[in-house]
Amino acid sequence: MMIRFIFILLCSASFAYANDKPLRLDFGVYQSDRATVMYRKLTPILEAIRFPIEQLLQQPVDIHLTIFDDYESGINALAEGEVDFVRFGPASYILAEQKNPHVSLLAMEQRKGLTRFNGFIIARADSGITTLKDVAGKTFAFGDANSTIGRFLAQSELLEAGIDAEDLKHYDFLGRHDLVANAVISGTHEVGALKESTYSKLCDPKKIIIVHAFENVTKPWVARADLPQPVQKAITQSLLSLYKSEVLGELGCSGFIQGNTKAYDIVREGMKNAASFVPEKEETTSD
């Protein structure tokens, strides 16, 4: 199932293009937050890149926005070519690449000029949880099962502290970062993993503390495998040219740089580590 918002951005009637037939571009994103929030964040930037894409391609462009209900739907849509380009988390990009090695990295977001930012493992200040060792025996709220921060990197960090799934009292995948924050705030879960921006927005640091911080890589923008190269280049150039804070601010980024697949090796390693978070059961045989 997916929630679909569609908007069509028309070219200026006064501008003459070599090809007057509109090029439809389908852009996809999944819900790491409420769908209405995602729509508000993405609309300004899609509007901002439409015109330079038109100029570079000499063709009017219609951008259609799809907001997928969950991470897996978005990953499959990109891998199967159902959308032209997407904004994903690093783990989702890697998972899509595993399904279809020919997807292309268009650009990377920057935050304050950097391509790294923090994920947090949080708890209530009155919980007595102050280190990762204290998480043993507690209830844990993860985000989506395919989330970079909300699952893979958080589980990798727990394993580094000697904690696996069997050491937790209970854990759930809640799907979105805001739901993880609300779970810890309300007390339905004692500990949770979420991104820095969600913590800053929803959590009172006097009541919800950061137990542990860990590094993540900024979000990639990725194209489907067979999107024509001129279109890919136009999208990349349009993203790299963005500078207006009112456009970029909604996404929490300061700009874009050329994509570098090796920059995501930290996530690939975390995902590899997280694969052993749920211990394999030993097979038993009976005589």
C-alpha cells in the first residue's frame, strides 16, 4: 500500500523549448515521518529543480511525487524501475542496489557542509539508563526494519556493546522516527533509536536523554537503472546548483555534492554487523 501525492509543475508559457512535449519524472520517497510532513519538506526542492532540469533538457518537465507507505515499497519501486529517482536513506539505497546493481547515485546531501551526522539511542532521564550496557533487559523501539539509523546502525552499536536481540526484554519496529520518539516519551518502550533532527524536534533533553550517539552518512538521491543519462545529469546539475536556504532548510541540508558510493561503506559495514543481531538458533537432532 502507498500514499500518493501528485503535483504537476508546468513550464512557463513564454519560454520556447526545442521539444514541447512534457517529460514526466516520477519522484519517490518513503515515510520516515508523517506523509504530510514529507510532502511539505519535498515540495519546495522539487519545484526548485524543475526549471533548471527543463533548461538543461530543453523540454518541459512534469514531476510527480509518490510517498510510499513504508521503506520496502520504496526500495522495490526503485529497483523495479517504477519511479525515476528517489531520496532514500543510505541503507535503503544499498538494499535497492543489491536488488538492482544498475541504480545510479545522483548526489549526496550535505548538513552544514558535511556528509556525516548523528543518530541517537535515547531513553527517559528517569530510567536509570545512561550507557549502552544498561540497555540489556529493556524494551527497545526501532524504526523501520530497513532504516539506517532506526535499525541497522543502532543494532550494530548494540552488538559492539555486547547486546543482541536475546539480551533485550522486548523490541518492536515502529516504522517512523517520530513514532520511536513518542514511544520513549510515553514510556511504552524504555529505549529507542532515531535521527538527530527528530530528537531535537520532539524530545525535551531534560526528560529524554541521549544514551549513545553514532555517525551516519547523509541521504543519497538515486536514479532507476535505465533512466537516460542526459536526464540523470540534468537532475544532478540541478541539485548541485541549489543554494537557497528556504528551499534546503525544510530537508535539514545545506546543499548537495557529487555522489560517492564509497562514502556509504560505513553503512554497508554496519548492515553487515547487524545481520548477527538476532542469533542463529542451533539445530538440534533427536536420536
